[in-house]
Amino acid sequence: MPSTTAFVTRLSDAAEAARQAIRAGGHHVVHGAPGSGKSTTAALTLTDWVTEGRGEAVLLVPTRRRAAQVRDEIASRLQRTTGSVLVRTPASLAFAILRLRASHLGEPPPTLVTGPEQDQILADLLAGHAVGDGAPIDWPASIGAETLGLRAFRHELRDLLMRAAEAGLDGDGLAAWGEHYGRPEWRAAGQLLTEYTQVLTLGQTTPDRGARYDAATIVDEAVIALRTWAQAVPEAPRPRWSLVLHDDYQDATLATARLLDTFAEDGSQIAVLGDPDLAVQQFRGGVPALLHTATLPPGQDGAWGAQAHVLDQVWRHPAPIRNALITLTEPLPVMGETRRRRAPAEDGPARVGAVLVASEAQQVAYIARHLREKHVHDGVPWSQMAVIVRSGSLVGAVRRGLRTAGVPLAMATADRPLREEPAVRPLLVALRCAIAAEVAPQDAAALLTSPLGGLDAVGVRALRRALRHQERSDGGGRLSEDLLSDLFSPVVQPDGGSEVAVESADPVSALPERLARGVRSVLRVLTAGAEELARDGATVETVLWEIWDATGLASAWQRRALAGGSGGDRADTDLDAVMALFRAAEQFVDRSTLASPAKFLEHLAAQDFPADTLAAHGDAGDAVAVHTPAGAAGGEWDVVVVAGVQDDTWPDLRIRDTLLGAAQLADIATERHVATTDRAGRAEVDAFRRARREVYEGELRTFVSACSRARRDLLVTAVLDTDARPSVFVETLLPDDEELPAVTPVAAPLDLRGLVGRLRGELRPALAGAGDAGHDVPSGDVLGRDVSSGDVLSDVGADRRVRAAAALLSHLAEHHVHGADPGQWPTFRSPSTTSPLWEEGEPVTVSPSTLEDVTTCPLRWALTRHGGRPGDSAAQGLGNLVHEIAAQHPRGSEPELLAALAERWHELDLGDGWVARRERERGEDIMRKLAQYIAERADRPVAAEVEFSVDLDDGGVRLRGRVDRVEHTSTGLRIVDLKTGKTPVSKPEAERHPQLGSYQVAVQHGAFAALAAESSPGASEPGADEGGVDSEGASDGAALVYLGAGTKKVSQREQRPLAEDPEPGWAEETVLSGAAAMAAATFEARPNPRCRICPVRTSCPAQQNGGRLQL
């Protein structure tokens, strides 16, 4: 398999001269365009140094992935393991130095503070100050207490502290810079940095724990260790390297430059290689200008008076790609040697292209087909193709789309906190249940719907119903949530786990086998965790292992991973996530042997982003890589797609500075910003222009770097529609005489699914033509046999192309390719049944709340009634809660209703975000309006949440439902339906509102006769009128009461009594016609104004984007 590492097979004369100059001695800087042989020069120099026995040597590269690639390449060149050849990142080398020092001092080995741990320390410090712990920190007025508690603020604070550390500043230094440059937030952050450093120091005070370092400070800590080595460890020799090389030096930080300074002071020979036009790590403190600084006389960080060399030939790609890159780099400022930009490439076949598509979904579909074309038609291995997007947030979307299209993908690095990994979540839920000795209903549902239980949401609902049925049969009254909790809780309780027989538990044995299997699996996992937790000496690592082992998922996921495909990719990801969980548990136990499993859960809960690590990443196999420009740096592929090159996205010209000014601090540290901003912040306009220009240049460098990864084929894609336009970078990449292309239609996928689609497209018109011509076109399996034999096609005289399509479909169907069998096609599939929903003679049950749906569109009613309705939104959840409170407090006052809302608010499970605050305010407004409505009718007898059932049409129709409020008046019963929506219907619509009309029909047929009798003379209802009602069961109309409308007073929509309507029978006719529609075997799709918000419009044949559906 060809290498994806950026090594060339030969060197130019200039590269060979640079290599020999390094061998001769002195410090050197090697400039070169992408693909000119810089990495090869570094690797060959290192291998020569080692094979000739010229002493210890080390090659530094910016990232761990790059280090692993270079190490493998050197091992291949040496035809042996690298042995004493070191290829490290600066942080990894610094950690090795500190570890060696600790070993000589007899101290425990140091540990790296991960990003989540650092975030938790900062969160604890800020929380402590919020309650008055420690010396007060004087944050500026613009940073209030609420801001200090935000996760985003901690992210910016961490970024500021990292930039300060890279600039060599401690807490006092950062505070001094804040005073000098008029940034009070730096003064405050400096104090916090001092406290943070003290916390790290206190964390290593126990004899069994070594020093703790974070990624931002570890390199400077190594510098200090080297410079004080003779005093601290006089008996041990200081680590020395006769040659130190650094490839991709354009991404080095100031801390790395100081480390190289220390090596140079100790006699090491320094050689750095790079191209400032390819910098992709500026957002992490990379300083491309260090390449030029290295050539200056000593006196500042990174200056050694190095000799400059320029590589004058590009080998990676032919002239078409090289010329495009030359054009792209022209706007960039010159840093150091300029001859590298003019380095030519040899002529040869290569492609540079741009494609515009109509949507993001089509963009991924186009990329998937493009990659598969290269693989199938041109024989390019999957591993020689890469997709590069601007930011990590886009990587996930592209990966999901490519995975769905069946493109094999290289393993992705973690892009979310460990606790959020789908494979990890159920294991942590099981651990939490074992610790709490209780299984909450939501935890039980989460375990059942995870791979541990194997059920879906429908299965859980079926389980709830089954448990509820058992409970009622036994005479109990517990809710399904309690039953679900009680089903699992005994196995995690201290005195119950060993006594529960998982295979014979009574509630389980009566369940259907599919449900019982999932329940037993979860019981087995919970039992294993609880038993291990009760064992003396158990740690979170051992408890998690017992939980994982009890799942039995390891072997199944391993088989799936080895099988490949999208399922294999998912299994790979899941197994890696589980391994990461065990690594985290192991590190947690090693660092804090006395910490409980509960503390481990708190530890993970506090992590808001993926953990840092010094570990290397393994080989990706034959799979497509999806990277950001930073992730792709140092690699090369035959085919590269640079995707999502949109205006306002790439380049993203927003100024990178933040609330805390981390970018300005980095600018000052690299001497780029001092000339344009003084202490008082003057010259702000010039500073803004320069900052914006630097942002553009940084964005262009990342785009150049991404494009330069291509060896033979470079494709840039973007979306062009009413809301998205391609970036200026797309136009710059194309030759001057070539305009932006038109939007490209995306062809069918180049896989079996796409082939079946194309063949069906050939065949379908012929079959439809047979039906139109009066021929008998069979359906179901018969059609599949007839098509494959050609009988139907012969009848309509189909041409050879159609016959060939039918034969190929038949062949694919024999091999069980999905969709190839015409018997599976919905167009020709017979309905599973033509029977109506109700048996003959069975009364049709009509619910007033759904009558409007069935009269407006019968198809919508049918689909939503059978699973097509989405889950409740926040607004719907609030509406349900309001109705329950209104039923419990039919005469409630405003304080009573607000108190009831506050008491039950947690049931909505909305969290603490702005959505929850908005809904809480809306809920309180609704309660006030409900109290207002109740107070205005305090003298009327009322019944709330009244169920009813009446038979119509000689028993053929049963009208059944529930009324929010039944109010007694002097002339009858008034039905009230409470609405929490914001938009009332019009008054004319209310006069013919089906739901209100059906309620009045129920009144007329005696549904509430008992309530009417209660309000007659002598009734005990407080506040009843002395005269009672004039006519038992008479309707006094109905009303929609809108509690959620944005009006000061309660909005109502009245419907007059049916007896006063010019057409008094309209409501009953509506109920009967609705019943007829419900009882039908087919359901009409009726376009109406509500189609735009219909939850099943994609299944509606009346909609342009809908499909045909048969029940």
C-alpha cells in the first residue's frame, strides 16, 4: 500500500546540498514548497546520522499522528526498528526529559493533566471564588458572575492561559502584561493562573504522586529542567542530542523555540525545515515567522544565525496542481526566502477541478460517488483518498454521509467528551445504578434501548403496557414508571442482588420472549456491577470490567468490525470508545487510589471536551481519511477532496480575538501587534484592519495546505443555492480563463444501491406502460417472476435495453440485493389488507380531539394514529402539564396554580437553559390567565376533566372523549376546551369547529345528564344558581379558551348552542362523516393550509416530496 506520509522518492540537487550542509555542521533552515522533499531530507539526514554512529539524534514534528508516520517511514528505510532514532513531538520529548529527571531524583513519574482535568480545576476555582473562597479576584465589570459560570468562558480562559504559558508568562507575568496593555481581565486571569499552578503543585504532595504538567507548560518546564540539571541532578548526565531536527517548523510555538535554544546552548546542532505558507497551527500558538527568526543572530527566542537553504523542485504533484498552488500563495506576505514559491513541478497528468452542488446533502453524495469512481474505475486504493474540511465541526457530518453511502472510513479521533460516546453511555448508566442501589425509570429505559437491552422505544412502551397489565391483574395500582424501576432495582440493592434469580424472576417469565430477552440482559449487567461493587477492594476499573463482560458485546462488535463496511466502522468506533473508558478508569485509579467509583462519574461529568493524550494513533487500514487541514498536515494522497469551501466559512473573516483577548496576547508575544496598539488601545482602526488581514492570511494558509496534500487529483466542492455561495478561494484556484461551473446534478450512487435504482428506472416505465395498455400487470412475488422471465415485457414489446435491465435485476435479486426484486417495490406491491379498520358491526370510536384531523385530511389522521406523530415538543409537554394542573385545581387561585406549576416543573425535564427559562415564563403566564378565567366564573358550578361516552347512529358510532371543563349555566351546560397555543382560530371557524360541535352533540345525547342533575334545585354544589338548569342535558354552547395567546385578557372563541344554529344538525353530520372516514379501507389525502406543518407530509402522495404509502 502506498504511503500517505509526505516523502518523495528522490531529492533535487538543492535538497542534496542542504543535506550535506547539515552533515557538515552548524545550524540550518531549509525552506521548500509542499512536496519539494523537506520531510525526506529530514528523514534521510536522521537515518544517516544514526547509521554512521554520529551520536544521539531526534526529529521533532508538531503532531502525534505525524510522528507515528515519520517513525514508520524511517523504520522502513532502515529495514529495522528505529531503536535509538527518536521521532517525537516537542511535548512528548519534554515529557520524556521530565520523566528522566524524576527517575534520577527518585520521584514518582510525572503525569500529564488532560484538557478535561484542567477544565475541572478551573471550574472548581471559579466556583470557589463565587462563594467567597480565597482572595477576591477583581474581574472587570463586563465579566459578571453569570459569565464566570459559563462553560464557554472556561474555554476562553483555558485558551488565554495556554497562550500565556507559550509566551513564557506565569501568573505574575500575565498580570503585569494586563497592567501594561490596559487589559484588566489579564490581571484577574493572572491571579487565577497563580492559583491554578498552586493546585497542580498541591496535587503532587503525596509520596506516591509525581509532578503534574499540562500541555501548555510542559515544554517550558522541560527547558527549566535542562537549565537547572547540573544543580538538581549533579550525579546524572544531562540528556543531550548531537542533532536536533524539526520538520514542519512553520507550526512550532515560541515554547518549542525556547527548547531548541536550550539544545543549541548545550552544543546541539539545530536544523529546521518548513514553509510558512503552509501554517495550520496558528490557532494553537504556531508562529510561522520562526522560520525566518532562525536565520537571525542570537538574541531572541528561536534565533541561532542559521544558514538558509531553498529546495527548488516539487516532486509530489505534476504542474497543474503546482501552478494552482502558486496562484493561491501569491496574496500571502513573504516570510524568509521567496524562491520556494517559484519551485516548478514536472509535467504530467493531474486534475484540478471545482464542483458546485445544490445542497450539503448533495455535496456529500457527490463526494461519495467521486471517491468510488476513483476506486472502481481508476483502481485508486481507498487509503489513497482523503476529504479535508475546514473545521472539526464539519468532520462528523461528512463522515456520517460517507458512511451511509458505504465508503470505508479511517478511524476518527475523539470529537466529544467520553461520557457522550454512544457505546460508553449505557455502561456509565449501569455503573450509576449500581452505585445508587436504585434504577430510576429513565435509567431503565436508557439501558433497555441501548445495545445492552436491544429494545427500541416501541419495545419499551410494550414492556410498560405488559407490566401495567400484570399489575392490574394482581389488583395493584402502581404506575408503569414505578413498575419499570421496581423490575430492576432489587438486583442493585445491597440485600437483593444475590437473591434475585435473573432467569426466573416472576415479572420476567410472563413477558413475551423478545421483551424478556432484553430485560434479562439488563438484569445480568446490573447484577454483575452490583456484586463487584460490594466486593472488598473493588475499584471503578474492576466494576466497569464486570459490567462490560456481562454485556457479551465484545465478540459481536469484534466480528462486525472485522467484517468492514459502515457497520464495521461503527463497531470500530464503539470498541475504541470502550477502550478509552477503561484507560480513563485506569488513570483515575492510578492517580487517586482511594477515590470511589462515584467520584469517577463526577470526574467524567465535569469533562466538556475530549481528553488530551501523548499516545500514538495506529494505522487506518484501507479506508478514506477525513481530516481538517491541521489533521491532514504532513500527509499526502493521490485523490484529495477539499469540501465545504463556502463564502463566510472558508475564509471565516471574524476576528479571532475573544472576551479575554487571547489572540491579542499571542500577537504581542510574537511581536506582531505592538506596532499597531498602544497601552490605551489607540490606533484601533489600523489594528482591526491588520487583524482582519491576518485572519484572511491564516485562512488562506490552511486552504493552501489542504490543497497541497493532493498528488494526482484535486477537487474542491461547495454549495450554491439561495443561502450559500462558494468562497473566493474556489475562484482563485481555477485558471484565469475558467469561470465558476454551474450547479452539477448528482448522479445515482456508484454502488449496488445506485445500480438497482438505475435499473428500476429503466424498467418502471415499461411496466407502467403495460398497465396503461390494458395488459394484466401482476403484483407481489408473481411480478418478480414474470419480469425475470420476460413475459410482461414481451407483451408490451420492450426493447433489448429494458430486457437486459430486467435480467440484471433478476440476477441481483437472486443474490438478495435489497430492492432488486420487483416484488419488493411499493409501486407494484399489493396492499397487505383491504379490510377496513373496524370489523363489520363493531362501533366506530370517534374522539372529538381528532375529529378535526380526520375531517380535514383522513390520511393525516390514519398515519398519525398509527405511529406517524412525533414526540412531544417542549410546548406540547407544557400544554399537557397545564391541563393536568387545571384538572386538579378547577377553582384554583393564582398562587395555588403557580405553586402547582413550580412543584411539578421538573417533570418536563427541560434543564436549565434558555429554552427552560422561556417555557417557565410562558407557563406562569398561562397559569395567571387560567386563574383570571376561573375567577371570572367563580359563581358557576364546574366539573373538570370529565370523561364521556355516547352511542350515535343506532350504536354504529361511539363518541368518546374527555372534556376539560363543564360549566353549569342557567340554560344548560357549557363545554370549555382549554388551549395553550398562541394563535386562536377565527370566530367564523369557531362556529363550525368540529371538536366543539362534537362536544355539544355529546351533551344533546345525555353524556352529562348526571352533572346536569347535580345542579338542579337542592344540589349541594357551592355557588349553584337557585334556579338550576331549565332543561336536563341542554347545551348552552361551547368555547375554546386560549391561555397561551399573547393578549392581556383571556382570548375566547365561542360556539353558539346547536339549537340556535341555522343548521343544527351540522355537528352530528360531521361526527358521522368522520366515523365513516375512519372506518374506511382507504384514506384520502386532502391538501389544505395545514399541510406545511403536517408531521407525515413526506409520506403523502399529494405533496411534491411525498411518497405513496399503503396501510
